[in-house]
Amino acid sequence: MTLVPVGIVDEQSLKALEKRLPEKIEGISCRVVEASINVEEFAKAGSNQYHSTKILYALERHQRNTETDRVLGVTDLDLYIPSMNFVFGEAQLPGKFAVISTHRLKGDTSYGGEDLFLGRVIKEAVHELGHTLGLTHCQSPTCVMFFSNSLKDTDRKSEDYCRSCLGKLEEHA
């Protein structure tokens, strides 16, 4: 799997993903690959938000010929899609490309500090990669595939797939 920084990204987030994603998703290894993606073309006029779907397309164009099975874009930009005020990430379902944003994951970390923030980053990455593997949103609020509409949702869920989602992954394998 390839981790691609999009814009400015916290180095600690990339290192945590590189180390921990192989522990969460069987059979993957991670490496960071730099890419020159001009994020300004994805900016929403009059705001500081960036269209996540357009970033996915840019990742696909840039990484199309790579030998990797998955590409995860990681950014600190505030992402949105037209039907929502913001998103923590977006992915092809199923597919090869996903993107997550650390921007809103920084939220209130007063009770958990850096570990809480990095845990959120891992959860959102595992969630979006689950979509690339064919998983849809789960109804279990503790499953990593539960839809996070807020940081409270993200903090409540675990970093792991529930039994049902694991079963679906095995079916698709």
C-alpha cells in the first residue's frame, strides 16, 4: 500500500499509519511516496475547504501506473463533498484509492492528547480502506466501519472491523 501526502501533512501521522496499518489490515505493507498534487485546484471558492472526490481523481491520475494494490492520500486540508459540510475521508467502493484528512481529527484532544489524535487517524484510514475492500457502513457503533458524523462517533468506535465486517472481507477475498 502507498501512503501519499497531499499538501502539508503531519509527519507523525504518516509514521503512525505506516507502522499501524499493517497491524490492522492483513497482508498489507506501507510505504510513503511523495507526489506533486496541486491542491489549490480543488479549493471551494470562498472557503478553506477542498473537494475530496477531486483529490481522489488526482491520486488516481498520479498513481495509476504504480504496482501497489491500494493508495491512501493523507492530508491536513479540510475536506468536503457537495452533499455534506465536511468529511473525514472518502474512498472508492470498491477500488484502489482513498483519502483521509487529519484536519478535523485534531478537535478536542484535551482528554487523550496525541494518542487520541493518532487513534482517530488510524480509525479513519482503516475505515476508508475498508470501503476500497468493498465494505459499506456498518450499523454497529463500535465497528470501525460505522459512519462518523462527528468526533464523538469516531472516538466511540474501535480501530477494528466487527465480526460481521470481517466475515464480509473474508467473502470478498
